[in-house]
Amino acid sequence: MSPDDNILRTVADELLDLVKKSKKISVEEAAKRLKMPIASVQALVDFLVEERVFGIEYKFTTPYIYLYKE
């Protein structure tokens, strides 16, 4: 058994991995891939934007998230 077997993964971890792989992804697409309601993903995104983990930009009315970099 490796040390990683004991790590608890959260939805936030999965979302972070998804954004890292995609570079930029819409909230709707992230929700589909995580099999979660859009409202739940949006709430998590809002929190992570406040914490400066993610940045957010809009193309027309579609929000896209990406990793925040200073």
C-alpha cells in the first residue's frame, strides 16, 4: 500500500486537477465532467476565485475558469 492510498480526495481536488489539465474550461463543462450540478460547481468556483486559486473570465455569457497566477 502506497502513502497516497490514504489521501482523501475532495471535489475541489478533482476540479483543480481538471482545470490544470484543461488550462481553461467552462463552468458548465466542468460540471458535466465531474457529474455535478452546475450550481454546486459554481459555488465552489466562486470560493476558489475569492481565494485566488482560480481566475474567471467571460466569453459572451459563458464563464471560463483557469488557474490564477500572480
